[in-house]
Amino acid sequence: VQQNPAQPEFHQAVKEVLETIRPAVEANEERYRQLALLERLTTPDRQLLFRVPWVDDQGQVQVNNGYRVEFNNALGPYKGGLRLHPTVNLGILKFLGFEQIFKNALTTLPIGGAKGGSDFDPKGKSDREIMAFCQSFMTELYKYIGADIDVPAGDIGTGAREVGYLFGQYKRLTNRFEGVLTGKGLAWGGSLVRTEATGYGLLYLVEALLASQGQDLQGKTVTVSGAGNVAIYAVEKAQQLGAKVVTVSDSSGWVYDPAGIDVALLKEVKEQRRERLTAYASAREGATYHDGRGVWTVATDIALPCATQNELDLTDAQALVANGVQVVAEGANMPTTLEATTYLQEQGVAFLPGKAANAGGVAVSALEMSQNSERLYWSLAEVDAKLRQIMQDIFTNITTTATEYGVSGNYVAGANIASFLKVAGAMEAQGVV
Ligand code: NDP
């Protein structure tokens, strides 16, 4: 805390990991201490901060902060998204980069952990302003990234449009067409299923959990928060698997749709028209719009927080339990506070942490890197089958690890211990660097 002042989200992410990996650390405590392994693991390899000047539509120069936190490359090139949101600061990107190390380790694919972004707010900006920002951002970032060095991707506020502008500028500056970003368009190096991967992967993990209990998603009620990339494809896959999803939300309010969310309409409003959820509610008979928070007050079997960090607190967890929730699976990164997580686990709710539950996105990003390296495209069926298998393998890995370390059913501990052991082993083998 003293070395990283005023970074509460980073402290929260580190605290959760350190507390849950205790059984794995204790077995090797002396050696890890001598190697300063935990100190090295919690200190980024590199933290880049830079100015991003760009010109708005009025001819006014605007200045934003740009960041890239290259946290750990013990397992492969740095990999992690770029977040564009006014709340972005170094502490938030350090928490996200730290989480990314462990998530990427769980995918079984050769990728290290990183995160970046800017306090730039894409909302309400014209396409030209978005392009001006992205080009300026890349004009600095390109010096530090590369297909075998650091491969950024999308995150909150960074979708296909932004990845396109970033890729174009990278190509122009380096004269190289290479897999330096993932989430690219399908015609120029992107992978099928990348757009859907995080939301689909989330449901594949929930499916694996339910299967282990002799259940499936058929007829289950699901509540989802968020209405962005992760939320939309979580809703779509949940419905394909037979569940009914009755909510979505954004930072202004939330929608209750008792007949089940109309995914085609949701995509049209959010992906094409780039409008708010009020537009969904007014176009959809039977759906109601409510200002503020409230998704977690709705009775549900399965809750999927897919918006942002710390959006599900203890009061929300209590309401979910009172309404009989069975499963909480994190589509977003660290959407559940530590108190809420502990409460849900104590109440016997199956809690799937983001590191495992939203790993499908970065897993397909790594598959995009593989396709770029061999200059081939794989079919939709092939990528989707690989994604489903990866999520099933993650479930097996975190379940057996939890059992092995005496914390059976604690998927947070299972995920943290399994990934920690992998990263720690690689760091030890590579010496003091
Ligand atoms: P998008 O920008 O596509 O959507 C984000 C959604 O969350 C929007 O509905 C947004 O509402 C809402 N939201 C954002 N900030 C807040 C806030 N402070 N309070 C309430 N609602 C908020 O992002 P993604 O769907 O890509 O990302 C969602 C989460 O999933 C993030 O935590 C991200 O890190 C995580 N994630 C994403 C992956 C991906 O592949 N995209 C992979 C793994 C994790 P509004 O429009 O009002 O801002």
C-alpha cells in the first residue's frame, strides 16, 4: 500500500490473490521469500505514461493521458486490452494488468499480462474525433508494442472501430502488417468468434459448472448487467442454451424485460445506432426502463455482472441471496467487491471469478495471434469448439486445484492458485529478472 499509494482497486486485486494463494505459498515460503517472488509478481515490468494530444471538431486541441502497463511476460508476449473511459487511471490499469497475468495463465495459451488505455471518453465523439485520438495514442504506443512483444486489444470503450484506427496508424508508422492488435476486422486479420468470445465463454463456463451438478441452463432465469460487448454476447449465448435473460443495464439505468431480452434489438440499439438503453425500452413492448442501479434486486437463478469493477456490493449480494440466486459468474473484471464475494461464498452460492469466467475473450485473442502467425483463417466451428474446450478445461483446472489445496468448491482460490503456480514456476525458471 505504501509503495502504490491511492490505488484502491490495485490493492483490492492483489489482496484477493495473496489471501487465496496462501496454501500454495506456505509450502515454498522460504524459497519464494528469498527470490522476492511476490514482490516481483506485484510490481509491473514497465509502466508507460504519455501525453495524447488531438484536435476536436471545433479545432480545439485536447490533451488526454495515455497508459500501458506491461505487467509480466513470463508466459508469453504481454497481452491485455485498452480501456477508454474517463475513470481510467494508473491504479485501475494496474489492477486490470495484474488480473490479466493470472487470467491469461488459465487459458493454457502462451500470453503474459498487460493493460492500457486512456481517460479519453469516446461517448458523444464523432468518428473523426475518435480517429484523431486513436492515431495520436498509437503514435506513442507503437514504440513499445509488436506481435512478439505486446499485443493490445479492446476493452471498455474500445471496440472494432477503435481497433481499426489503431491498427491503421500502427501499419502506417511501421510499414508492417502483423498481429500487433487483436479484435481486428474479419477481412484484415481478425478471428471469427472474437467479438462474441467473452460473453460466449462466460456461458460455457457456467454450463460446465451446472453440468458438474447434473444441471443445465434450460429454463433458468438470468440477470445481466452492462449492455456492451460482454453483456450482449452473454445474453445471446444464455438464450441459445435455453435460459431467459430478463435484464441489461448501462451507467444511467437498467431495463427489465420479463419476456426475455430481444438480442437483435439490443444489438441494433447498442452496436449500430450507438444509443442508450432508453431507446431499447421504448422500442420493446413489455420492457420497462429504470434510472440508476437495480439489476441485482431482480429474482434470478444466475447473475452475470458484465459492466465494470465493484458494481456488485454486499447489499446487492444480500438481495441476490434473498431471491434465491444459485450462481454468480463475473463477465466483467472484478465486478464484485471483496465483501460481496465472501458473503456469496459463505451462503453457498457458486461464485466464478472473472479471471476464469471472462477468460474466453483473451483466449480467442490468442487464437487470433496464432492465425496471424500462420497466415490462415480458421472456421467459426473450429474457433468456437476451441473456445468451449478451453472454458471446460479452465473449469476442470480450477475445480481440481481447489480440491487439491483443501478449499473444494472455492473457485476463486482454485483459479488464483492454479495460475499463480504456473506463473511463479516460469519466473523461477527464468531467473532474477
Ligand atoms: P463495453 O464498453 O462494450 O461495455 C461496457 C458496459 O458497461 C456498458 O454498458 C457501460 O455503460 C457499462 N459501464 C461501463 N462503466 C460503467 C460504470 N462505471 N458504471 C456502470 N456501468 C458501466 O465494454 P466491455 O463489454 O468490453 O467490457 C465490460 C467488462 O468486461 C469490463 O470490466 C472489461 O474489462 C471486461 N472484459 C471485457 C472483455 C472483452 O473482450 N471485451 C474481456 C474480458 C473482460 P455505458 O454505455 O453507460 O458506459
